[in-house]
Amino acid sequence: MARNKIALIGSGMIGGTLAHLAGLKEMGDIVLFDIAEGTPQGKALDIAESAPVEGFDSRLSGANDYSAIEGADVCIVTAGVARKPGMSRDDLLGINLKVMEQVGAGIKKYAPNAFVICITNPLDAMVWALQKFSGLPKNKVVGMAGVLDSGRFQHFLAEEFNVSVEDVTAFVLGGHGDTMVPLARYSTVAGIPLPDLVKMGWTSKEKLEEIIQRTRDGGAEIVSLLKTGSAYYAPAASAILMAESYLKDKKRVLPCAAYLSGQYGVKDMYVGVPCVIGEGGIERVIEIELNKTEQKAFDNSVASVAGLCEACIAIAPNLK
Ligand code: A3D
């Protein structure tokens, strides 16, 4: 049986971490692609040299030509620029939109059957543009943000309650930005919803609000600490989880930026919602009932994503 082929488009901080994780997990053969000459080749060789030490068999290679991604089963896209302190994700839109056009053309030509996971920011607008530029089916192009945002929420909650991260589930909806919607009602410790834990005296309402705000600001917190770029370990781990669910047909239920064609009252946009990922890509979008406050927060988030898509159309009218 042939090994899976995983193409990493963008070989910067997240791209390199993705390659390392995909190797450690023996997910298949790995191609790193980048416009920077030497970077993908150097990272591929460095990780390949760790394989005998770690004991994994993956062929790793680096390339500056899209033909290297030919026939990839999964493409994970991180090409573009990342945030520096003082920048919002939206400041990246103009540069990264042009990058998505090139990446979309490369995937269309060489890996039209791949499951494509976009990580490049501003996420919800970039994945929307990438789907249009590549012309791939909408269920095969998805954005990674919700798994990361939920992971941050879970980490803060596990710390607050002094329980295992494994017993905390968290639910984050909406766009990947300051308007994201962490849902307390659907987040639990071993099935006990957060509002019940407040009633049980595990935490206070105020502390929970603080944690929710820290989750919203999770990306900026890392940017301000690193000073030279943005988070990469947790974003890479999150995309690997999504790729594994596709390659192994695990049908995990994960929050992803998925194409909406009327669900949640949203049309022709990518927004973070719970999805089932299996061999068919995004096999199902799960519509949960929102109360008035949650719906308002979700609508606000959708409006901000819509504004970013409009800004993309102003630069590239062919996206309409
Ligand atoms: P970085 O380490 O700068 O890597 C980006 C790579 O893209 C560099 O190696 C560039 O050479 C390469 N690149 C630039 N232009 C092109 C092009 N036209 N074609 C191919 N490669 C190109 O950044 P990073 O890995 O830290 O972050 C990558 C992206 O992910 C950024 O846009 C971040 O904002 C974004 N990001 C998203 C999340 C989400 O949760 C959605 C989290 C963290 C970072």
C-alpha cells in the first residue's frame, strides 16, 4: 500500500513543526514547499536526520516548485506572513491574499484531490479565497482555527480547575479573531457544563469571563511574548489532528472554519462551526441551537468575517 503524501505549503515556523509532527506520527511521506530557497530543503533534511534517532519512516523532501506536491493526499497551507506585535490578523490580508492566489493555482494543478487545511491568517477570509482560487470542492477545503482556540480554552480551564486536560471539552464558534465565541454552555469537565461548575463553586462567573477573554486574546498573548512572530506549536498540533481525522477516516467532531451554504443562516462564507471530518472531507456541519446572547455574538463574528471577504473582493474582484 502506498504511503500517504502530505504537502506542507509554507515551511516557516508552523510548516517546520507540522513536518516534524507528521514524521513523528508516521503519517506518510512529507514534502515541504516554500518560495524561500533552501528553507524547505534544510528543514526536510534536518527532520530526516532525526528519523533514525526517533525511529520513524517518512521520506522528507523540500522544494521551491509546485510540481513537488503532485498527488498529495493532504495539503496544509501556512504560506504568507505572520503577525508581529501591534498587528492584527486583519493587517495581513493584502499580502496573504496574493499568496493564496498562487497557492490555489499550485494546488489546482498538482493536487486537485487533496484535503486542504488552511492556516494562513486572517483565517476565515483566506480559506474562503483559497477555495475559490483553487476551485476544489468546498467540502475538501477547510480552515484550522477552532481546534486551536478550543485547545487554548481547554488549557486555561484545566489549569483553573486543576484537572486533566483530557477531561475538559471546550467549544468555540465563529471567526478566528477578536469576535470568536467561546461557548460556556457547551464546554464541560467530564460532561459537567461550565455554568453548573460555577454553581458548584469550582470557579466564579467573573473568573470564567476572564478565561473566556484570555482565550479570545490567546494569539495576541503569544505574539507579545515571542515578539518576532506568532504561535506555532499548538497551531501545528491542531492541523495535524484534522489531517489525521481525514486520513484515518476517524470522523472526529471538531470545530473548523467550514463552508456554510445556509447553515446558521450564513451563505457563501467560511466560519468556525462544529464539523465531522472523515474520508469525505467535511462530511457534516453540525448546527447547534444558540440562545439569544450566543446568537448575537455569533452574528457579530460573522459580520466581521463578511467585512474581510468584502475587503478581499475589493482587491481581487474575480472572487465574487
Ligand atoms: P512564518 O514562519 O513566517 O512562515 C511563513 C512561510 O511562508 C515563510 O517561510 C515564507 O517564506 C513562506 N511564504 C511567503 N510567501 C509565500 C508564497 N507566496 N508561497 C509559498 N510560501 C510563501 O509564519 P508561521 O509559520 O508562523 O505562520 C504562518 C501563517 O499562519 C501566518 O499567516 C500566521 O498568521 C498564521 N497563523 C494562523 C493561526 C490560526 O490559528 C489560524 C495560528 C498561528 C499562525
